[in-house]
Amino acid sequence: MTPFELLTVYTQGFFPMAEHREDASFEFYAPHTRALLPIKNLHIPKRLKRKMQHVAYDMRIDTAFSDVIHHCANARPETWINDHIIHLFIQLHDMGIAHSVETWRDGKLVGGLYGLTIGSTFCGESMFSLENDASKIALVHLVQHLDRQGFKLLDSQFRNPHLDQFGLYEIPQEDYVTQMQAGLTDKVNF
């Protein structure tokens, strides 16, 4: 599969998942309901707001994409990110389509996330934390960045208790595909 073929599948509302880290292949999935995070009205828990105000984090974009995707793949034993997915996303990053948001502290990468852009939709793929809340801080930074850039949708694919606290909501898959495809020609830059 080429990166362009992968993008075509994304524009139809599907995304890749391997059975496990060592799997040589992957399948495409589309949930019945799609989980999204609000870009305009993200709920930031008070405790996280306080932490962001009192702890010095250096937020970066696209400075360590390969490190971020490898950390995500190795963060938990039941990962769906295999070497083939990693390779495709690194190619998409080189093409300016896949991006990472990174949380750094004291010169060390401590958390982050990665995903890809399709028109005015950002498809969030995975997150990792080496310190408490580091991925959540990357998510808040991502949403603020997407808002400034004029993105309309932040796709998180499946409902996740970790993301519920941010105001996660679900819509039918068909509605997601319609909204995502309507934004394919939007002129937004990550």
C-alpha cells in the first residue's frame, strides 16, 4: 500500500489497525459511531489547567515525529500500530500530511500524539505519556492549534474514557464521512 492509497481509504471514513505490534499486515475499520473532540469548546479539566500553568513544558510540532509514533506503538502491549503502519505514517509525515504534537520537559520528550490531516479534519491516531498528563497537554495544544488554523473536525475514532473528560461526543459514521468529505477542499494548513 502506498501513502496515497492510505489517504484515499481515510477519505472514505476508514482507518488502519493491526491485530498486534508484531502483525505483518493490517485491516481497515470504520466504527458505527465516530468519536470526535470539540475544537471550539474543548473542556479542559481544572486540575490539568493548573498543571499547565505551573509546570514548564516546551510544546513542539513535528520535531520528533518518528519518536512519537514509535513511543505510541510501544506504549502498551495491545497496540494496533505495527511496522507497516509506522512506515506509512512516516512517509505521510515526510509529505507534510501526518503530524506530531510533542510535550517536552527539561529537554526530554515526555508525551505526545500523532495524526494526519485530510482537508479541514485532523484524524488523531494515538497518544503516549512518559509523565502524567503529558499526552493530555499535547492534546490541548493540538486543539488550540487546530482552532487557530481553521480546522473543523478532530476525529478520535472510538470513544475512550481517557478522552471523555474533554467533551468527547459521537456522531453516526455516515454523518462523519459527509462532514469530513465536505471539508476536503478547505484551504487550511497545519
